[in-house]
Amino acid sequence: MRRPRSLISALISVALAVAGAVVLTFAAAPPATALDNGLAQTPPMGFNDWNSFGCNVDEQLIKQTADFFVSSGLKDAGYEYVNIDDCWLEKTRSADGHLVPDPVKFPDGIKGTADYVHARGLKLGIYEDAGTMTCARYPGSYGHETTDAQDFADWGVDYLKYDNCNLVPGTGDNQQEYIDRYKRMRDALAATGRPIVFSLCEWGNFQPWTWGADVGNLWRTTGDISDRWSSLKSIINQNLNLYPYAKPGAWNDPDMLEVGNGGMTDTEYRTHFGMWAMLSAPLLIGTDLRKATPATMNILENKEVIAIDQDTLGKQAKPIKNADGLVVMSKPLANGDTAVALYNSTDSAATISTSAKDLGLAGGSAYTLRDVWKHSTTETAGAVSATVPAHGTTLYRVSSEPGWAQYPPAGELSLQTQSGQGAPLVNPGQDTPVTGTFTNHGKMPATNVSVSPSAPDGWSVSAVSPPTKNEVGSEGSYTSKWTVRPPDDATPGSYQLPATATLWWDENTQKSTVDGTVTVVVPPAAPTGTHDLSDLPWMSATNGFGPVEKDTSVGGSGAGDGKTITINGATYTKGLGTNAPSEIVYYAGSARS
Ligand code: GLA
């Protein structure tokens, strides 16, 4: 019979130390009443295969990922757990009731795989389910908690993700039943004596943040993430106000990372990673690291962002402003600094601002602002502000330590063209005015400020206002004007118009620059005559579920997966397939009827 060996030896040594004699007590260990495993004092960091491999997990992938953690520097950056998700096991238990690792996928078993991972100074995680079957219909742990926990411990497992599929009727209908099911595995793990991080995965069904700290080290707050912006935005939104519940050893878990999987832009992936750090979320990489691009590695290995996630104070960021999709988050850090996220969930660039005072930092004459994505530091008289691209997040570490005067004044460059719906239009062959406003948020003056605009090849750019301003004082600004003209044959689409402000500081001895950008759209030729919309090019299209389809219904996943359009039994050969909320923008020029 398998027994908690380490527990018994602990009892022996305690008895010796206290009484000088061996007193053996064979009563079963009392059931734990709260999770007291001392683990996950900062949010767990590592890898999980599910987001990029689904059921295709095997020993080779886990071993290669462990090797890559070491060779790439991810291990040095703090990534530790290499976690196996669903589908690692055989479809039936052994005759004596044990889970059996799939011998084709895991020829060395979980034990052999764990040994390999441990030999590299890393830890191994595994997946099971609190119901009769896992979500992919492999045997679940319901009624087998003690056996399974002991097998995990014997194999050398360090982390268990415990899912919520295929519940036995009457054991999962209300919060108390959820708690009881998860506690059974908590106690079974505790009884093994092996330190095993316990990750609850009940998708936020019964407010696990209100009871999870007693039961597990982390708890999923939401349904499964997917690799698209709408999913990320919704999950962030659902986690914003859960800050009171996180603390060392007990974390909200908004799900594993999608960074690198290709369904989002790098700006969106930086928002994903940066907001996870602000939310004190586990950082479990969910991409095929063997194919990760330098851009992906840059995000995953950003030590300054990781330091915000792993801060030992263990406080989750609080939203201190949240209006119209523009969010300011504030997270106090152990050394007295404050991490601030300026998160733009809207579809166009926006200025997001707060102040040292609103962040609860007071008294300093100026502060340093460390931009942890750009790895640059500036000084501010108090404003904490940035022009943030659509779906982007500016992440600062704000400090009131002295020494700010050695850094350049914080500048902001905000660009605008003629206003309009969505991104402003610039017509081929026509001049469009652009303004660039430089604001000095620093305590020190900025001198010889100039703004130099640029545009894509073949476009012309002409200055309208004088190119420099002698001095811009604290919270002063300078607006520069120019025009841009796309060539007659410019390809329709959206373009970035960047500009750079150059300023001098420290009595005109040091130079610094600030970048800004604005998105503009070159419209397609305006249609003439009468057309079906599905025969015209749109300027932009967003859809609630999958892409908008032309002349078919919307399928919901990839392009071209729709069917013939039918409404109330009538079929249509022409039309657009959409799913609310959806917005499709066409350019009609001056011809509107
Ligand atoms: C659930 C979980 C996912 C993943 C799958 C595996 O959906 O929420 O994270 O573990 O099961 O089947």
C-alpha cells in the first residue's frame, strides 16, 4: 500500500526532538482544513501544451520544451513548470485502478519524463479532472483522488491542474459541491507529503476567488482563452475587479498565454503579457517554443515585465480609472514603486493619463517613469500619460526615488489628421493636414523642440509651421503642422504616419526623442452605379464570430466556412454573412443614395 512516507518520518523526528523518545502515532493525518502548502508565493511561471497542441502532447515535446527553457534563457528569466495538459493517458484505468500514461506518447512514463525535467532544474506539471472523465474524455479522478494523488507524487509531479468536465450528478450543482470536490483532491495531495501546486480549473463558475485560497494555489476565473483579440479583451475585462482576492500562494488565473500563436498582433500580445503581469496571473507559455520568433521571445523574456508579475508583495493591480474602454491600472510593488498600465481596449489610438497623486505617490517634486517595454526612463513632474495605440498597453514603473534629474523630461507626441469616423481618410493626390502636439510632462524644460514627420515611400510631406520651438516648459506644449499627400496611384488600405519629436534638456546639453504615430486610410475608388455590397471592397470589417463572409452565412471559425444564406426558408445567392456585433465600412465617396 502506498503511504505518505515523508509525513511519518516527520512525525518521528518531531517526537524525538521534543521528548527524546520515539513515539509512533499511526492515526491517519487529520484532513487539512485549508491549503497550507507554502507554494506559489509568486504566480507560477512555465509552459502548458494545450493552447498550441491540444491533444497532441507527448514526452518529446515536454523534454524539448525543458531543454529550450534552459538553452533560451527562459529558465533564467523565471520559467519553471513544464506542464502536461489533457490526453496524456490511456482511455481506461489499469485492472488495479491506476491511471496509465499513454505508452506511445510517454514511453518513459510520467516518472521518466519528470526525471528528465528535474535533471534540468525544472518542475513537471500534470492535468486531471474532478469528474468521471477529463474534458477530452480520458478517465477522471472522481472517486480515485487518493490513488491518483499518490501516483502523481510517486511519479515526481510538482503541479496539478484540476479540471471540471463530466461531473457526477449531484456533485457539481452548487458552490458547496464544487468546493467539496476540489477539497477532496487538495487533501489527497496534502496526504502524499509531496509539495504539489494545486491549480483549480472550474472556469469561474462558482466564484472560486471567494473560496479558492483555502483550496488551491490558483483558480481559473474565466472560460477558455482563444488566440483572438475579442477573447483577450473579454477575459481582461472579467478579471479587472478581482484584485482583492489575490495574495501570495493564491492567485486569480485568467488562463494560459497565447503569445506567439499568430492570431493577434504583437501590440495585442504585449497587452496580453503586460496585463497578465498587472493581474498577478500565472505566466504559462502556450506556444510552440521550438518555432518561436524573436518577437515572441522578446515579449516572453521581458524581465522588467516579469518582475511586475513576480513582485513579492503579491498585490494584483487595481483599476483606478475605467471609462470608454480606456483603463488605468495601478499595482503597488515591494520596493515602493508602483506599476501602472495605460490600457487602450478601443479600436483607435487614444491618450490615457493619470498622475502620481492619483497613484497615491505624493510629496516628490518629480518622479521617474520607467517604460518597461521600451526599457527607457524619463522624469515627470506628476503626469503619467501616453498616447496608446488601439489594443495597446503602455506599462510604466513609477518611482519617487530621488535621482530623477538624470533622466530626460517625459514627452508625449500626439498626432491628428482631419477627424472622421474610424481612421481618417487621406485621398490619393490630395493634401491632408496633420498636426503633431508635443507635450512636456517633465519637471525640467525641453529646449529646441522640433517635430519631424514621415510618410510611406512615394508620399509627399510639406511643413506648414516653423520647425522648432525654443523652449517648452513643464506641462507646456508645442503644435507643429504639416500636410501629407499620397500618390495618385496609392494602394487603398491603412497606413501609419509616424513622426519624431526631438528635444534637448539639461541646459541644452543632452538630446532625447519621442515617437508618435497616427493611422490613416487611403480609400478605394468610390463605386458608381448600383452594386451588391458583397461585390464591393470594404474598408474595414469586424465580426462577432469568425470573419464576415461574402454570399454565404457566417460559419464562425475560418474564412469560407459558411453555407448558402437562408432567411425564413428563402435562399439568397447574394449577401453578407455576419454575427453581431459586426461593423462593415464601405467608402461611397460623394455618391451616397
Ligand atoms: C478545459 C480547460 C482547458 C484544457 C482543456 C483540456 O477546456 O479549461 O484549459 O485543459 O479542458 O481538455
